[in-house]
Amino acid sequence: MELIAAIVMLLAGGVVAVLVMTAIGIAQRENPVDRSTPLTATECDRIAASLLFHVVTAGGTSDDQALREIRRRAGIAAPVTTGIDVTSWADRYARLATPEERRQLLETAVQLIANRTTPIPLRQYANLLDLNFGLGFHTDALAKLREQYPFDYVDHAKAGRPREADRAGGATPLFVRQPGDAARLLGVLGVTGTPTRQTIITAYRRLAAQHHPDRFHGLDEATQSNAAARFIEITRAYEELLAIYRD
């Protein structure tokens, strides 16, 4: 009798387990869960918040103030990761986000630092450029936003002299297009032979990586100043060449 009772209990337990599994399967079919959307959205917000945090704090804003600004003005309350590489993280965001989300992130970054009474540091502007390129845009995208949300930048290594870090020592704004000698501009980027848009982009990114202000942080002022001058010079040449070579 005990054996029969044990067999009956095992059978009953098996039946209950089958019924529970069947019920779960039916519920999942009737209410499918899209796991990708919330996870992707959360990842996008975390990356976006980290990128905005890096750009804002590069201008000297405290961590707490930067977080408040991002939450209040950008509407993003996700946790941030500090000490990131802006270009690689922006590229990562671009792989997850839609074109409209990428455009919105760049515009939000500009909004967070623009319309100030004092120029932003060159290092912060360099981070904006990194974000712009990492998201897959060219300098024209940032130029249009600078027209919409005006702001100036300053090279502190040049004794606070705004927009005069280029080798010529002039005060021409970075994105005001002047008629330029294409051969001279190509020489600035070291492009030889028959130039194409892609060779110009490749040459610029190589030089920008070499002369990015972050690479010279903490060195003597003369070294930082020379690097900043070169960085702005090649960026100006790059922007003008893209306007010439559109194909």
C-alpha cells in the first residue's frame, strides 16, 4: 500500500508540474515580453548620460552640478561612467540609437554648454568634436548647431585669447568659411596625390588623434599651446575641405 501511495503521489506531482508549465507557456504566448527594447533603451540612456557628463565636466562644472543639469535639461537620470573615451563611447551609442536619437544627443550636448556669458575651454570644445565624429557626423553638423546655439571657445594656454590659437594668429571663427586655397589646406592635413573626401577624413582623424589637447594635459604651457594651435588649424582645414570635396 505504501508503494502504491508513493507512486500515486509522484504521478500527481508530475501532473501538477505539467499543468504549471503549460500555464506559463500559454501566458508567455498571450503576453510576449520584448526584452530587447527596455535593455537597449537603458543602455542608450546610460551611454548618453556618460557622454553628456564627460562633455559638461570638461568645462569645469562639478560632478553634482553636471548630473543635475543632465537630469533637469536632458531628462536623463541614468547612472554615468566617468573617465570614458568620448569617441569610442559615441560610436557605441551610434550603433544602438536611431539617426534622430544621435542628432538629438549632439544637440543636447551643445545646449548644455551654449549660451554662456564666458567662452568654453578648448578642451570642452575638443570633446564636442569627439562626440560629433563618434556619432557619425562631420563638422558641418556641429557648425549648424553653433549657429543655432551660439557659443565661443577659448584657449587658456594662450593667456585667455579667444579664437586666436591658429598659427596665423588671426581671429577668424572656426566655422566661418573663407575662400581657401585647396592646395594649402590639403598641405595642412598632409594629403598628397588626388584627394577624395575619404582621404581627407582619414588624414584629419589621424592628425586630430596626435594633436588632441587631452594628450598634452599636464605638460608645460608652451607644449599645450602648440598642440592646441595645431589641433584648431587642422580642424579648420578639414571643415573647409569638406565643403570643397562633397563627393
